Amino acid sequence: MSVTIPFPDRGYAGRALAERLAQEGSWNGALVLALPRGGVPVGYEVAEHLGLELDILVVRKLGTPGNPELAMGAIASGGVRVMNEDILRYTDVSRAEIDGTVAQETHELQRREQAYRGGRRWPEVKGRAVLLVDDGLATGATMRAAVQAVRKLGADSITVAVPVAAPESVAQLEKLADRVVCLYLPHDLYAIGRWYVNFGQTTDQQVVELLQRAWSRGWQPA
């Protein structure tokens, strides 16, 4: 399919991404881990199109005190923490401020895991190919934490798959992941939402509904 940019919505972007991935080779037995919340509609389409298992990996950005949109790092399931040392030097954030932010985001991470997955058993990651999916990459801090978390869990290979990303973030991730697949690399990304017509916030309820739909289908496409 020829890809329309800006993407109409996350679902469209996910279908286009799935088609690109299908051209990249076989994904037999791979696990799709979507990053909530915005990555879940994209990951759902990837998993459905390729007939793969879908689950989530909760990652929380660590916003800089006083400027929460500026990511000083991120945390992920499994106790993984990734810090942006350049931002820390530039902002001179104290250890107490870092610890306070980590504690706050850890609480939210645990809340989301419970809300989205409930008591569902975590999928087997060790020895498997994993596709990490989000709706886009700006700084890439969240995805770097995701890659390290999945590596810690023993994944055999890790592919980062996103519809749009900043070139510098892809360059950094290529050093951590086995492969990065991206549909569009604008040199002036500015914000991920700029590259979508409809970029409304994905709600917790929408995440739960998509996961339940995927799980009820036994990981297979409709």
C-alpha cells in the first residue's frame, strides 16, 4: 500500500507498519509488545495483520522537575531505569528529585499494569523474537528503556517498529536493538502528533478493550 502522511490515525499507521514488517521477512512465533497507551492501537494492528501474540510493556517517562515534558529518563517493567545523562547535567537535577520522580512514576507503572493486564500471566519472552511497537519516537528515552527491559528478560532478538521517528532517536536505538523499522523519518519531527490527522489521547479503557479483543481471538487475526 502507498502510505498516506500524515497518517489518518494510529490504526491506519499500524496497518501500514504491519505491511512493511511483512516485507521484512518471517515473524513466526514473535511477540508484539506495545507501549501503552498510544502504542497499543498500532501494536494491535501489527499483531492482527501478522497473526502474532500481543501484550504490553509499561514504560513511564521520567519528566524533569519543573519541566515534565523534558524527559530525563524512563523506567520500565522489571525494574529497568534509563537516564539521559546530558539532560541531567544540563538541568542539575538533585538525587532527591530523581528519587521522588522515580517513586511517583513507579506507582503509576504498577497501577497501569494492574489496570491493563489484571492477573493475566506475563507472556514468555526468553528466547523469542520481540517486536516493540509505539506510535512514534521523539527523544526515544521511553523506547530505550523498553529495549533494555526486554533484553533483561532474555529476548532472542528485538525489533523496534514505529510509524514515525526522529532520525537521531533511530540512530541511538540501532545501537541497542537488533533492528529498527520506521515508515517515516522527518528531519523536523517537532512532535509525534504533527504526523497524524487524528492523534487524540488513547484511553485506559481503549487499551483494555483492544487487549481483550486480541486475547479473545487467541492471538490470531480476525
